[in-house]
Amino acid sequence: MKKLALLLASVLLLTLFASCTNTPAGSGGSSTDGSSQTQQNSSDGLKVDVFYYDYSDVYISTVRNEMDNMFKELGVAAKNWDAAGSQPSQSDQVNTAITAGSNLLIVNIVETSSPDAAQGICDAAKNANIPIIFFNREVDNDVVNSYDKCAFVGTNAPDAGHMQGEMIGEYLLANYDALDLNGDGSISYVMFKGQEGNAEAEARTQFSVEDANKLLTKEGKPELVYYDDKASTKYLVDQNGKWSAGAANDYMNTILSAYSEANKNMVELVIANNDEMAKGAISALQGAGYNNGEGSKTIPVFGVDATADARTLIGEGKMTASVMQDAAGMAKTITTLAGNVKDGKDLMDGAADQFTVDDGVAKIRVPYQKYDSSSK
């Protein structure tokens, strides 16, 4: 009996020791797999993995911050991954998360010019029977429809271009003579597109100019004139696909070295497909003595996203307007769908009652809003 008692005591001590020294699943520690330091929640909760195309994108960083806070409120510690603009890296990250037991994949796809990458990731999720939400960067309807546990959360891409075009046309008509710096009766513009093949960039490039021209010609004014009449395309692309302030700044500085009021060919309007490129253009204009706020001559600059920096520039009179892409609204929509998964419901349960959903495909559209100096 004494030997048995001693044996039981030893087992009890070893058990207590093990429970004190083992690290619980999902606890802290550094990450070496390309993810951020945000850790998974405990093993008995929902395991969410969020894949971002590039942390350096200012708008995407805003969405990430909003979503992190909302997941905390939901009681879920999501794990964030940064593809840094590399589709192969992102695809590897998704496979790693699936192998690690993810319960929900949320993907901001890198490659948008072809559906292949999104389809491959969707197929991997389907094979593992894991719900997947694509967001922000448009994926094909066929990709979403290929899996009944797949959805997309984004915007209606043409809307931003239409809103921007309306604001441009209205602003030009209200200030036409003052903006026609060389007095030739027309307004010359430069367009910073961002990225070839991206649905948002394509729509904004097209409709911002088309809609502005409709308003101008309706009032008897000529259509906008691209600043370089020898250019084969009427836009400038960030060759790195990052929609960056740096790319726009380089382009604008080069333009200003040859196009000026002194040469009677000054660019009279800047259209940018996001606010970072708008900021880069403004910085170059400021170096040439424009857009320095009250009292300085200002070239109208229009962007998209209404980021915090853009709102400040608009408030200071250094930027004309932007189109707000609702980061909080996008994050809220995504976390609402995640809540459905957490509660054991279908991914799109109740979505049609709360959001704008496309016909025939599980795509939710978060609305844009115009933003100018009168906005709050």
C-alpha cells in the first residue's frame, strides 16, 4: 500500500509539473512563416487567417487595423499574413494556414490580372472544406461560384470613377477660366492609373474622364485634353503595381521639368486612382510652388480612398477631393461573415438583409462616398 501511495503521489506531481511548464496552444511567440506577430486564438476557438496583398498599401493598412479591433470584439485573435506583393508567397501562406488547421481564410488576393491565383486558393479551401472570403481586390464571379462556402467583399469598381468624374466636372465648370492657365479654352490633365489589369484601376481610369467630359460638353466646354498629345496611352502606371506616392512623385517631377506656365503647357488637372498617388503628385507640385495652401496657386488634384492624410490635405486646401472607400465598413462586413462561421451558420447567412449583394453570386458591395472640403 505504501508503494502504491508513493507511486500515485509521483504521478500527481509529474502531472502538476507538466501543466505548469507547457505553453497553451495559440499563446505568444515570434512568427517565422511570413505572418505578422498576431497569434491564433486558443485551439478550441475559431482559427482565422487573414492574408493581405501588401502591408505597405495605406488603405489596406487601415482595413487591417479596423479588422484587428473588430476581431478582438468578436473574441477572435486572427492571424495576419503579409504577401508583400508576391502571389507565390501568398499562395504558400494559404497552404501553410490550411495545414495548420485554419477554420476561415480571408484573402486580399495579390494577382488580379488573371483569375488563376484566386481559383487555386479557392480550390485549396474547398478541398479542405474551409470557408473563404476574398476582399477588396476583385475576383471573378466564376471563382466565387465554384464553392458554396466562398464570398467576396468589396466595392462596385465603376462607382468610384463615376463619383470622381462628377466631382471633377462640377469643379471645373465652377472654376473654368481660373483653371485654364494658358487660356487655350481647354483643360489639360494627367492620369495616374496605379496598376494594369486591376478592376478598380481600370474602372476609375475610364469613368472619371468619361463622366467629367459628359458634364463639360453638356455645358459647351471641350473635353479634357491629355497633357502629352504624343502619348500612346492616356495614363501613367506605377510599374511596381503598388499605387505609390513615390511613383507619382517621380512622374510629376519629370512632367514639371518640361510642362509649365512659362512654356504655356502646364498640367491643369491631376487625376489619381488612389490618394497615395495624389499625395506624390501634390508633393511635386509643392516643390514647383503650387498647392501650398491658402494664398498659393493650386492645381486641382482628385484621388480615391479619403485616407487620413488625404482628408488633411483637402482640409488645408492642398488637394481638391477624394472618393471615400469605407475601410471600417469593409472590415465590419467581413467580420460579420466571420461571426456567422463562428456561430456555426452559413457564411452568407443574413447578408442580403444587411448588405448590398450581387444577383447570382455571393459578392457584397460596400458603397463609396464623395469627400471634399464640405465633408465631415
